[in-house]
Amino acid sequence: MTTSGLQRQPTQLDYASPTQFKFGILKLPKVEYFCTAVNIPGVSLSSETFATRFKPIPIPGAELTYEQLQMTFIVDENLENYQEIHGWLIGLGFPSDDSEYLNLLASGQDRFPTTGSNTTQDAGKAPKGPTQNLGPVYSDATLNVLSSKNNPILECRFQDVYPISLSGLNYDQQATDIDYLTASVTFNYLIYKFADPGGSSTKITAS
């Protein structure tokens, strides 16, 4: 299929602003309102070579590698949002007792849908969109890209998110100015896809 030069012209001439976003994780409602920074991770494709009697020919591989999801947030006075992530990590690693992992599973039993036990279903699956969370171990997350007028124009949906590291908090009575505490958390995930705001399906774009 051929396209004319006019069809290949950009339709949006405004630049992307790094401050126009909203990020939410279903399992971390108290973190969402304090998020100050998040990234859309990079992705790379493996490469193969086709051997010839001359120069080997590079060809696309079949394995995608995603960078990690990073988020920074301001810690609230009671450390509630910090404890949300800390408790998630403790449940996954259960450093003291097996019951810590069981408590993590039990914490998801009251999540939608309420029929049956969510611990028996595949964790992190959301077959009807990013608004459902069917498992206590994983969670789904959505990065909303906003326009210059703060209207959602694109969603980046992360599937099967779970934390792997949480930064520490440094208190200092000799600080000359109030610099509120922030923390950073690193997540692993299965995959992320782009979608229209509120859309039920993701989209793949090609040049």
C-alpha cells in the first residue's frame, strides 16, 4: 500500500511535555496521588545473522527486552504510601514467616470480582481492560499521557506489575531547608501496550 506525501505529514505539531501525565497502580491507591516521576521504559529487539559466503546478513530476532519501570513519589507524613510498597515487597519475599506471603494473597480476596476467591485465579490478569485486578500478587498500572490542557490523549498500560526494589528514607535534623522525603521504586512487568483513553483494546501503530 502506497501513501502520498501529504498523508505522511505529522498531524500533531505540539511537543510532548514531561510534566503532563498521571500514573496509577491498582494495588497502590495511596501512592498514585503523590507520584512525581515515572518513565515509559525502553525496549530492544534481539538480532540474528544469516550466514552467507560473503558478509553475514543481519535479520530481526524474535525476543524483546523491556527496561524496568521506575517511579518516584513524595512520601506522606504517616508513611502510608511508603508502607504500601514495603508491605507488597515483604509479602513477595516473606523474610520472616510463610504467613507473610499468605497475608498478601488474602489481601486480594476482597477485590473485584467479589465472587469466589481471587487467590485461585491468574494473578494480574485484566481481560476486560485495565480497570480490573484479579490477583493479589501482581497488579496492572496505567500511565495517562495528558495534553497541554490536561486532557488524556494516550494510555500506556502495564501488565503484571510487581516491585523489586524500594529506596530508603534519610532523615536529617541538620537540614537547612525543608526538602520533603521522596522515594523511588523499581517494578518488573510482563509487557506494556498503548491504547486510546478508556479504550477496551490496545493498538499497534506502524509507519
